Amino acid sequence: MNYLYSFAKEFLALTWLVLPYFLGGAAIGAALDVFLKPEFALKHLRGGWLSMAKASVLGMVLPGCSCATMPMADGLRRKGADLGTVTSFLLASPLVSPQTLVLTFAVLGWKFAAARALAAFCGAMLIGGIFLWLERSRPGFLDIPAQEPVNKCCSDCGCSGGEEEEGPEKFWPVFLDIIKDLGKYFVIGMAIASLLAVLLPPGFIMRHIGASGPLAYVAAVLLGVPLYVCEGEEIPLTLSLLKLGLGPGPAFAFLLGSVGTCIPTLVMSRKLIGRRGLLVYAAWWLLFAFAAGLLFSLAF
């Protein structure tokens, strides 16, 4: 009964703290979904470094989980965008959305939020540059399969898929859809965070892997590989790891790595960038998360 009481108390306190920011982020996401037209942006994304920069920003501002952006990435490719533009969009999209950026600021503070936005843009530009070079200089390396429609979504995401209804959406229906789709992940994330805080002693991580040593970074990055998270669930989990004694650098590495290893997204990505391209992409995610965590610990 003591554990149950402690869990309920931690869950309610954390939820009460974060809920206003969750609702605010959902409102921003609904406004962007209603007023920002992807068709307008698609025609400006063809190829080159400027196109990759635009694709990175587009991936960061469009609401929705990474699976929901796969059909749009396919649309970019079909409209003639190079692989650099497509992979920049694919990396930036799961890392940052209006909702997750607001939640990161609310739960983890402005340093985590600012570093997350910066890491999303820089990481997307770097991976885009790698694929731009591979496509132009090593075309035989990439075994890209024949294109086919990518219109399915992972069943766990709660996203509605890639097809959009004709005509502009109304704000309140979209706002309620976002609350409905992301609310369960919000609750799950809060529950897991509260459970970890109650069951594990405060010094657990310090005693077993250290706060910010090499083992802490490796464990944080690898922990995110099998752990599927969607649309903000990684944020309360990161908070729990911080409370358990994990250092800010490894925690930031976990924050980035956990959102980039959605297995359904990686499977669908193979249809766009090929098997070898997928290996490069996945390896980059792990290296990127590790390096970003190190830089975060040095900067803050």
C-alpha cells in the first residue's frame, strides 16, 4: 500500500506540473496542422544544402510522430528530392515537434529544449550531407529498392497515417485529435517515470554505472535502442533517469537515441534509402546520440 500511495502521489504531482505545457504544445501542433500546408513546402525541397536546411526545419515544425512523416518523405523522393534532403527530413522529424519541444522545456528545462532543437538541425544537416555524398559520389553503394507507396503507419503510434482529408481542418477537431492520440503516451510516460522513481532508490544508477562515465553514455544510448517511445514519452523517462542519478550528458544521449530507433520507422525507411543506407542511418543515430550527449555535458 505504501508503494501504491507513493506511486499515486508522484504520478499526480508530475502530471499536474506538466499538463498545462502538454495542452499548450497540442494547441501549437493543431495550429500548425491547420495553417501550414505540406504541399507548399514540398515544392521548395528538391536538392542541395539549402534544400536540406529547409527539410530539417520542416521536419522540426510539422506535428505528428515519425511514422506519420514517412509518406511525406516518400512524397519528397517522388517529387525529385535527393537523398540528402529526404534523410535530413527523416532525422529531424522524430527529434523535434512543437509538442515535444514545449514538453522538454517544461519537464527538463530550457537547456535540454534548446540543445534538442540545435541537435535536431545539426544532426539532420550532417546525415543529409553524408547521403548527398553517397548518392553523388558512391551511387553503387546504395541498394535503393523500387519505389512503392508508403502509406501505412505503425500501429502503436496513434497517428492517423499519411493520407490527409481534402480541405482545411478545423482547429478544435485537430486539437482534440492530438490530445486523443498523444494523451495515452503522455499518461504511459508519466506512469513509467513515477514507477521508476518509486521502485528504484535514488543512488541506483550512481552505484551501478556511474553518473557520467563512459559506461553511463554507452548504457544510455543502448537502452534507447529496444525501448520504443512516441511523441514525448521519452521526456518523463529522461526525467526519471536524472532523478535516479544519471548525469545530464548521458540523459541527453538517451533522450535523442530513444526517439530515433522506432523499429517500424526504420523498416519503412529501408524502402526509401535501401538496406545499406539504413545501416548507415542507424549507425549515425547511435554515434550522433553519443556525441551529442558528450557535447551537452561539456556545454552545460
